[in-house]
Amino acid sequence: MELRYDVIVVGGGHAGVEAAAASARAGVRTVLITPDLSRIGQMSCNPAIGGIAKGVVAREVDVLGGVMGRATDASRIQFRMLNRSKGPAVWGPRAQCDRSLYPVAVRRVLDELENLDLFQEMVGDLVLEGTRVTGVRTQGGITFYGTAVVITAGTFLRGRIHVGQEAGVGAGRAGEPPSIALAEGLESLGLEMARFKTGTPPRIDGRSVDFSRVERQDGDDQGIRFAAYTEEIIPAQRPCWITWASDGLKKVVSDNLEQSALHGGEISGRGPRYCPSIEDKVVRFPNAPRHQVFLEPEGLHTTELYVNGLSTSLPANVQRDFLQTVPGLESVVMTKAGYAIEYDYFPPHQLFHSLELKEISGLFFAGQINGTTGYEEAAGQGVVAGINAALKVKGEGPFILRRDQAYIGVLIDDLVTRGVDEPYRLFTSRAEFRLLLRQDNAVRRLGPLAREVGLLTKEQTQVLKDRLDQENKLVAWFHNTTLAPKDADPLLVEAGSEPLSGSVKAVELLRRPGVRARDLLGAASADSEIAEAKEGLRTGVLRAVEVELKYEGYVERERERAARLAEQSKVLLDYDLPYLEFETLSYESREKLARIKPETFAQAARVPGVSPADLQNLLLEVRRAHTREKQSG
């Protein structure tokens, strides 16, 4: 049996879902192939979306027309804005989701897409013509032909689950078989491959928790949404709880370290340094008096709780013992043991920024196959891979997000340029243009790009237009409106600010600490069009404008720096430059540049180990190479 599509997406996790949806929205016939259609969009680890930097990515994916924002709003049972005590450049929206409602919402959104088909099968191999991919073959004998293929295999490539010192069990995740044939097929292409590991904590029955001994943590107000274009119905909210693991847990873990798959030699892959197992915490931080533990609900219709902070590969009986040393969990009932999983990934220096393989035309990788960890990182890669796969079909140039345009741009540039030596996780510290990449301005940054590429429906395009029009009107109002002392002084006194001696532009008042945009709109004269309509303004619109204007000077300076970087990015570097022959560069730089094969001078400047002197010499070498080509031509 043979089937033909434009784009074939392999895998139905967060990367695969976004890749397939993006490709279909871009107008090409797309099929998503996954071993179990009932598990599309499954939250294999923590049922939560967002956080520091990650929440911005979730919003960026949504603005590009993605699935994640809508599914999160439709399933979220607690919302919090992290880092509120710091500047808005590092605020991070985070939602605890209902584990069962999230994939239901994902499937509902996918079913709305007319260019997308879903198929249940395990892909076993690629179909190639020379160095160009032309399709895939399933283990059931079906061949799917297409112009582009996106592999989003997650932890399935030769995945093995470990609990204690028992021999690992082959699995892509709990209860699902690994993908062996596809892993072997990809390796046979001559691609560089390595192993990583990640893990999950145990789950517990909330009915067995003594809640009088743990701290309750409620969510924030519900005015903020992840989805910009569609307002989903938000479910009822639930609290989380905080407790602490201390000496009792450390003793149980220390006494049983030799039984851990992580520390007993069963696992060779490297794990995420910023999300360590409890064994790693005890070994690496022996003097820490305690470790924070979050008890997070799995859903509205279950008593099961996710024990965030206690990822482990210790035997189940040891997990139960250490859980019962934690305050509030003395009589706890464990419903599911935690486990570690080891899997293949392909170092991402083998990719272009479009996420297409450098050596195999039409083949794209997205998600954990590129050495990342996290739903949001996977989704961000998925949407870019899906867009570029569709553009490949159309014969159009790639869609590339710069570091100053999106956290997704930071993520992909870090992967392609710097590579990974541990599972990659996004942080605000990885972005040099944090003030430009805020969660509140994602619509303004990426909405017009989504519209240009054709990712938005007619309805979404109208919502985008209305949103940007509202923002523009508000910005103009604050710059053009003057407030008299009699109107402004009452709110200034309330904010602890000095009263006015004369009339002042509203934007100048907004830059004062404690002064809010909504209050200034309320203080304006009644005949102001915007002041009268202030109650109809969406919360997100007013908040975005307020932050933009309060930090306008700093934002402008960052834009100037970003413009200089963009100029460097215009200096293109040929893919086949003979870096090893450029003897004016250090040997380390020659080796690294030959391995990475940067696409632009700006990317070469970010390759670790390439010095400023080497960059200067690289420009000279490139000019000499071009001169020789012209003379020989």
C-alpha cells in the first residue's frame, strides 16, 4: 500500500503535534503518523506548561498559530505568573494542567485542520533517493511518500526504562514500545548519534496526604491566557502544595544509592543538570539542609498528585520509603513508581536553523531527538520544523527566527551553533535580548510573521489586526495625552509619587513607579475615546502597552543592539568553506567551524572557542576565497 502527502510527520508528542499543525496551516497536505492515536499530545512527565522562559515559548508557539496555548487554556487547573517580584522581562506564565483534558484539547484542535490526516502505525525506515528523503515505511508495510519528513521521536529511539538495578525495559515511555528500527535506520545514514537520559518522580494518592503539614499554594488571577486568538473555557482551579525533603529522605537515598540505575552503572546517558534526580541532589549537594517538593494535582477528576522534585530511578520499595520521610507524606500511598529513561538523540550541529538535516535534503528533526528536554522546547522546534517543511514543499526560502525575535530563535540557534552536552533546557539567562522577548509582547513580535507565512485563519488574522490596532491606539494616546494636576494628583498620591506642578504627558506619568496604565486612563477626561472604552480593553493589551512604555528607553537600546547583530547575519558563509585550510585561524576554531558549518558570520561569532581575532581573520579568508573564485572563473 502506498500513500502520498506533501509533508510526513513522525511522532505525536508536543513537537510532532506542532509540526503537523503548522504544516497543515501553511496549506500543504500533511499526515501525522504515531503508534497510538489515543496518546497524541500526551503529557508524559509533569502535567504543566510554561515557567521561566518556557512560558514565553508556549505563548510564541500559540502566536504562530500553534496548538499548545489553546490546549493549555482548555485544560489548566492552576495558573501562576512566576518571577513577579522581578522585572517583566523575566516573568514566566505557568499552568498546571489536567493530564487527561490536555490531549483531548490537542486532538480537538488538530481535527479542525482540513489539510491534516492522522495515521496509527510505527515508522520503521526512511525512503531515500541519494541524499534526498522521499518518504517513510511503516512496520506494517505501508509506504508514505512525501517531499519533506519531520522526525519527532521523543524518547522512543531505542528507549529503555530503568527502575532500580534490574535490567532496563525497552520502552519509548511507560507502556509503549521503543522505536528500534527507525533508530537503526537513522544511524545507518552516517549521522552522529549519542545517548541522553531523563526521568520522572513517583505519583501518590492525595487522600493519603496530611494537608495540615504542607503549605497550600493557590494560583493567580485568571486574567492572563496563553492563547491569543481563541478564548477557550478555563476549567475550575485547584491548589498545589509545598513541602520539604530533609535528613530522613537523604538517609534513605544515601543508604540505597547502589540500587539506583543512575548511580549503579545501568545508565550511560547524561541527564539534565537543571532538573536532577533526587539521587543527584543528595550526592551533589550533601550539605543542603532540605530540598523543596511540590505536590501538584494530576487533574480535576482524580486524587493523584505529581511529586515534583523527586525524580528517581531507585526501586519502587525505596521510593515508597523515602516518600514517607517527607512531612505530610508519612502515611502516603504511592500510585506509580518513578523511573528513568535512556534514549538516542542526534547532536543538533548537524542541522540548519530551519531544522533540516545538512546532509539529507527534506529531512527535519524536532524535539528531544535534538537533545532538548521539556514540552515547550519540543513544541517550539516542532512549529519551526513544520513551517519549514511546508515551505520546502512550496519551493520557498526557510523561516528563521533570530535571537532578538523569539526565545524559539534563541533555542534553535543555541542548538545548531553551540550543540549540547546535556539535555538542553531554556532559561532567561540564555537570551541576550530579554527585554525584547517578553511574554506580554509575543503577539506584536510574531503575529505579523505568522500572518505573512500564511499560518493564521481568516478569523485569527482579524483578531491579530484588532489587537495590534488597540495597542497602537493606546501607545498614541499615552504619547499625545496631557493630564492636569487635578486629574493626576489623586492617583499619584495613592502610588506614593510626587504631585504635579503642571500638566504632564501621560507617558511620563506612566514611567513613575507604582503608576498603572488603567489608573491613568481612568483619570483622563470623560470625553476621551479610549478612556471611555477602557473597560473593553483586553487585559493583555493594556499590560503589553504598559510594559513597553515604562521601559521604552531600555527597549530602544536593545533594539539598536539587535539591529547591529542583524547586520552581521546578512554576511552569509558558503556551506563548503574549507575552514581547515584557513591557517590564520587557531586550530580549535578551524575544527569547530568545520564541524558546525555556520550559515552566517553572526552564527560563527557565537561558536564556542572562536575568538574575536579568529573572526577578523575569518572575514579576510572568506574575501580571499571569493577573490580566488572570481579570478579562476
